[in-house]
Amino acid sequence: MSTAPRLTALDTLHRSLGATMTDFAGWDMPLRYASERDEHNAVRTRAGLFDLSHMGEITVTGPEAAAFLSYALVGNIATVGNGRARYTMIVREDGGIADDLIVYRLGESEYMVVANAGNAQIVLDALTERVSGFDAEVRDDRDAYALLAVQGPESPAIMKAVTDADLDGLKYYAGLPGTVAGVPALIARTGYTGEDGFELFVAPEHAEQLWRALTEAGAPHGLIPCGLSCRDTLRLEAGMPLYGHELTTALTPFDAGLGRVVKFEKEGDFVGRAALTAAAERAETAPPRKLVGLIAEGRRVPRAGFAVVAGGKVIGEVTSGAPSPTLGRPIAMAYVDAAFAAPGTEGVGVDIRGTHEPYEVVALPFYKRQK
């Protein structure tokens, strides 16, 4: 029996704006409002407004909250400063990536773990199981928050029109409590588009008031509402991994080229340590496939699962692919054999329905904003 998708606090507003809705990880979410290309370009050149309320918020509190999170996750959460955030991962005992996460330190002994929508229950269950023996509490706060994001070069100017919070002092990967358009919010600066921007965690009953205020403040700056479709092409251009594509339980952080997030030097044991130690050693002696960028020489678009080929042999697999509005050509991320991973490697193609289309191997990201 299928269950009805969950609705965000902004569902009625999205529909009034003519959004094309889609099921995403059990949520009814806006895919686009008008043109995906226009929404993508607005974020690159001006600003876009997103509803990200499908993300999963889990609060961890207690005297041993930091020690617990350092045990449950691969990062060293004890070193996260008050008001700062950290990108990390939660893995299974075998080292497979269960999800990639952002952890915010909200207070002396309070943290918020933000999980991907499709993995939120998995992460919640794992944390609830792993907290045993620690003086800490895990709380499901998914219904306590709506999440809006303003992304793009005009986002600081838009935000300054609706808040007196110290945005200039808010560094990348940090968060601070403040009031935005009269609404209490946690203002974060992490982003998933390759542009500067802000994420606003608010009570669901305040979401519509905040959306309308941001829309009004953003109008002179060219801000438009944006859906998940352009969010995907934005993160792809920025070389940012998406769970289920570049990250899966079949890969360890070392297989994904993200071994840097695993902190072996932290005190005590952590879940997956033994398996990740072995994975790190394997990566040294027998390098795994590497995540690279591919830019099409033609117009055909590669999709996840398509084979990467060279010399008549399969040398890798596409994990994400799409037309790039910024580059004007199809692009992809793919895991390829280390021997073919160097930028400029010749003879590499993608098997698109039986035809080996030529692709240029490039270093990630495809796009980097000018600071």
C-alpha cells in the first residue's frame, strides 16, 4: 500500500505559484516553477529561493553529546566550535556510507544533525541505537523545522534587507540565531549550489511569512523561486556529491575520494573504524576508481549508470549527468579507473545507447564562483 507523500508548510504556496511538483524521498516537492535554465541562471547571477523542508533535522543534547557524535560519525565533533558547522558522514560497521551530513553546534551541549531526506529515518535509527551508554539524548526534530534557502551572489544584500544579524561575521559553515523578517531563525551559511547563500531553519508556521518577505526583499535583486531540478544542475557544476549517486553504502569515504572527513586521530573508538582503516590502506596500495568530471564534445547527455569506456573496455560509470547551463554543454561526474583519471586523458567516452560519445576528462568542480 503506497502512502501519500508528505507536504511541506509551503505546499499551498508552491502550487499557487504554478510549481511542477514531484515526489522526492516521500515528499511532494517543487521540481520547477517555470524554466529550469532560468532558475539555474538566476542563482548563478542573481539569487534563487528554495524550499528545503524535506531535509531531516535531528537534535542531540546532553553532557556527552560531542563524545557520542564523535563515536557515531566519522568526524571529530568535539572540535566543532560553538556556532560552527561541519560536513561529515555516518557509516555502517563495514565502512559503507549511510549518509553525508552537516552537524551544527548550537550550544555548549546541543547539536543539530541535518540528514538527507531519503536517509533521515536511517540516520535517526542509527543514532538512536548508537547513543546507548552515552549521557546524551537523540530527538527527532523533523517536524519542528521548515528550511528555506537563499542562494546566489545577491543573497547577502537580500538578507541584509530583512535581518540585523551579523551576516558579515557569519563565516562559511557556520550558523547563528537571529530574527529574519520578524521570524526567529537559525541562520546558516553552508550551501549546495556553488554560490554564496543562507539557509534559514524556522518553525513551520512561520515559513510562508518568511517566504513572502524574502520574495519582496529579493524582487529588486532579481530573486526568483527555484525548484529541485536546478538545485541538481547547480550542485553538479559545483562538483558536490549527491547521496544515491556519488555516495552509496557500496562505497567508503575513501572510495569516494572523501577520506579527509574520516578523523582517525580523535579520541576513542568510532563506528566503522576498523573497516575504514583497512579502506584507507587499500586506497594507498591499490587506488580505487576516482571521481572525475566529464565534458561532452557533442550534445548527447549522459545519465547515471551509463558506462565510461576507453579502448573498447569499460573503465568506469557515470554517477550524475545533465546539460550544464553555465558551460553550455552536457557534463557528468563519474568514477573511473585511476589510470584514466588525469585531466586531459584522451580516448575516453560514454556509452550512450550503444554509441561511444567522446568526453573530455576534467578536474572537479566544473564551476567555481569568483570570491
